[in-house]
Amino acid sequence: MKVLRITAKRTGGFRRCGVLHPASAVDHEAGTFSAREIALLKAEPMLVVQEVDLADPKPEPEPEPLPAPEPAPEPEPTQQPGGATEEPAAAPPPDRKPASGPGKGGKTKTDA
């Protein structure tokens, strides 16, 4: 891709062709200036004008997706004294809250 790299020789920049050109190099894409304006810019002693051919930037590769997390291992049953096996307690379903207080409904004698 061809660009026009323009640098002003003045510290504060220099205005030409309706553009303030700073003291640091600025690349202008093709079509920014007409052929007549490019000739004026190149003839201006207060500007350094270069036609530069930039290599087309390569698109950055997309990052690889992260691997899916492995599921947590199931808890193993615990051995109780006397040889009995106790299964781990099941967690309540995510859409239901565990019952609170005595009884199944969570009501106490003071709620009645």
C-alpha cells in the first residue's frame, strides 16, 4: 500500500494544502491529496515528503479457543466404623432452596 509520508521541518508544524503537518512523520493514504497538491507538497521547502510503499499488514491470527474445563471428580463414599459405607450427601437442585427450620415446610410453631 502506497502512502505519502509528510514531516514538517518546523517544531510547531507547517500548514499546506489545508492540512497542518506536524514535526513528526504522518502517513497519508493514497487519494488524500490530488496530483496537483502532491506536487505542491513536494515543492515546499518546509516539508519533507516521501512516497513510501508499506507492506500490507498481515491479519493477526485468531487465538485458539481455550479447552473446556474438566468436570469435577465425583466424591468417593466414606468408610464408616463397622464396615458401613456412607454415600456423600446430594446437593439440592439449583432451582430449589433447602428447607429451613424444623419440619418440611420450614414453618415453626410461631408461624401458625
